[in-house]
Amino acid sequence: MCNRGIWNTVIILLKRLIKQPKLYLVVALLVIILDTLIGSARQIVAQYNIHVNAYGSFACLTSYNYLMLWVVLGYFVLISDVPFVTNLSLFVHIRITQRQSWMARMIYILITSILYVLFVFILIAIIENASFMHPFTWDKALNTMSYGNAVGNSYLYTPAVILSSYTPLQAWLLASALLVCSLSALGSLMLIGTAFIGKRIVLSIAGVIAILDSAIGYMGLPDALYYISPISWCRLEIIKTASFHPSRPSELYCLLAPFCSFLLLFLLAYIVLIQSNKRFESEMNIGGEYSD
């Protein structure tokens, strides 16, 4: 019964997300941004009949800080309604404990992160007209662009260090896992922060975190800030070049930080948040309940 109550709550939250206009706003925004940044890949297919590798292209683009800025902002929009109160909350709370209710919300954040990363991957592949064939071989187009050369009039961000370190499938799996964990950690932080310091402050902090990775690159901020930039931990380019930059976090740090951050925040929410629910109850009483 307990597990059923938790999963029923997760399903309620997912169904509600599907009905919200902000989901389709994020989809439209990503289509416009991605088509502007990577839509030229379709010209490679038209001119040379070469499809970029879907797995490898996604992994390389997760190291493109400007594109990742928009991806992360889109995720924040999706989960901006923390702590995810619905008009069925009272109905659900009768059947599950507060501990289970918070657990359901953490699971919802994780599932939303997984689905969002998969969606971005598929959307990138569609916009590029990329190929899902040959997951272990880099295509000619990405190989050419990894040397800084355009293919015709088309160029995609393609760090050479990624091509020399991984197969396309390996790069995709690692980049996706790191991105899921980093987004889940940020979502968990927003959930916990909302209960303690309020939604407006948390959203402001989340916004700063979202732009930090881009700010380091474009504003020349110290590389040491990568240590506190979860989005930077997902960039395989930074991970594989860490040994050449002593002031940056090590490869081991970047690999462990997203997973450890999410697990730590997950346990923190499970153990600590359930002991202090004053602000959570205030959200329910003042804000009312979300419409189904």
C-alpha cells in the first residue's frame, strides 16, 4: 500500500505536468533554440548524404555551454512549481505519510529529469536528421568538425577530446547520466530550499546556478568556480581536459559530484525535511491547491 501510494502521487504529478501550458512553452522554446544552433546539420545530409551520429552529437553538444544554458532553464521552468502541491494532495495525504509524500516528490524530480534528458536527445536527433546507426563509430562529419573545420557551411560544437576518449554510445551514456543526476540534484535543492527559505529565493539561486557555467566561459571568471557549477560537471570536454587545468576540478570529482550530490540531497530531503513542514503547510494553505 505504501509503495502504491507513492507511485500514485508520482503519476498524479506527471499527469498534471502534461496538462500544463508551460510544458509546451518549453518544447517550443527548445525547438527554436536548437534549430537556430544546430539546424545546419540537415544541410550536411542534403549536400553530402552524411548523417551525424545521434549519440555522439548529443554528447558533444552537452559540452556547449550556451546550448546547455537554455536546456537547464527549460528544466527549471518545468519544475518551477515546487513543492508540487495538487488539488488531490489532501486526498493523497490521507493514504500516505508525509515521509512518503516527500519521497514521491523526489522520485518525481528524478523521473522528470530522465524524461527531459531523453526528450532533448530525441529532439536534437530530429532537428539534425541524425542517425542512430553505428553507435560505436564516429561519423565523417563529426570527425571533420572536431578539427575545427566546417562541413560545407555547417559546423557543430565537437570537442576532439570527446571523440578520442569515447565511442559515441559511451559518450552518450555518460553525458546523459551526468546530466540526469545534475538536474535531479538541482531539482532536489529547489524542493528542499522551498521548504526552508521560500520559493522566490530558491528560484533566484537556481537561476544563478544555471548561468554560472556560461558566465565562467564568457566572462572569464575563475576556473575554480567549476567546483560549484553542477552543469559544468556534465561537460565531457571539461572532464577529459581537467588534467591540463590545475585550477579546475579533477576528472574524478566531475564524475562523482553529480551522483553524490543527488544522493546526498535525496537523503537530506528524506531524513530532514519531514521534520520541518511549516513552510510546506503554508504553501498548501496560502496558495491553495493546484488545479488538476
